[in-house]
Amino acid sequence: MRRLTSILLLTLALTACGRTDRPTTPRARAEPLRPSTRENAQCQADLRREGVDYRELPPKDYGNGCGLYGAVQLTDIGVPVTGVTAMRCGAARAFAGWVRNAVAPAAYQILGSELARVEGMGTYACRNIVGTRGMGDRRSGHALANAVDIGGFVLKDGRRITILRDWSSPDPATQRFLQAIRTSACRRFGTVLTPNYNAAHRNHLHLEDDRARFCR
Ligand SMILES: [Zn+2]
């Protein structure tokens, strides 16, 4: 009984620690290798309900902790998107919602032009996390196609906003736009990494559908 009590106390202590610590690096990925069949079916139903066109991709095990499980290829989300291939359904759902309901309205309301294109910089890549000391041996969310990198946005009036050039833009409207879409991404994705985080992210936003609640 005493042993049980001490285990309970230890658990409580650890839980309390977890609440107060502010992590400086993303936590270990809590996502299972494969989403459940039910989760996946629900996610695809959500995409269809939102009027998002996609193609379901067959599961693929690429070995070494890399693979596609419950992945889709988005084919039409209402705004043209380049550089986006296989994405796990949950990430695709969060991404489509972000582009349609956050990026497009922010472009129109803050920058005064409709959104013409979103420039992606990749989704699936069998690799480890880069740019964070001590995390180089951990698989990136990209290894399961659970993350998308975004490099910029093109507006219908011809303007192009890039993360590399405009993240520290002196233009107040551009700043408001980038902050608005960042805030919205942090509500929709578990991990959001921006140029504020480290040099490896100076030219893109990393949006990952995990449960890490990590927004930098
Ligand atoms: Zn990334």
C-alpha cells in the first residue's frame, strides 16, 4: 500500500512538473504510427463535408519509421496549392481548413486582395528533425506525412508574400497578415514552427498535426 502511495505521489509530481514546464523543444511525437480506421474514416468524411477534393492513398511502409498511413493527396481545396503531395488525413484536414478559413480571409481583409496560390515546400520526407540540438536522432513529422511546410503566398493582384523575405517585413499590413495566419495555425495544428524558432525554419512555416501544443 505504501508503495502504491509513493507511485501515486510520484505520478502527481511528474504531472505537476509537466504542467509548469514550458518546453523549449517539441515533445516526443505522441502520434501513433497509424491512425485508427475509425479516425481515418471520420477525417475523410470531414473533408468531403467541407467540399475538399482528395484522393485516398494506399498505405505504404518505407521502413526505418517512415511511411504513409491514412494519407491522402489533396486535389482541390478551393485555392491552388503547389508543393503538397501525400499528407496524413488529419494534417490535410487542418491544412485545408487553415487555407480556406484563415489564410484566404486574412489576405482579403488585411492585404486587400484575394489569395491566388499557396506555395508549399513539401509534406512527406523520410528524415529526422533538423536544426534542433539534441533532436537529430528523432524522426520528423514529415516521415509520416503528418506535416506540411509552407514557403509563401501569392495574391491575385500579383503580390507575393514569402516567409523568408517578409517574416520581418516593416510593412504593418504584411506583419498583421503573417501574425493572423500564425495564430490561426497554432489553433489548428499541434506544432507550428516559424522563423522565430530556429534558422532551419527561416524560410517556411512547419505545420504538424500532432498533439504537442507547441507554437513558436
Ligand atoms: Zn517541416
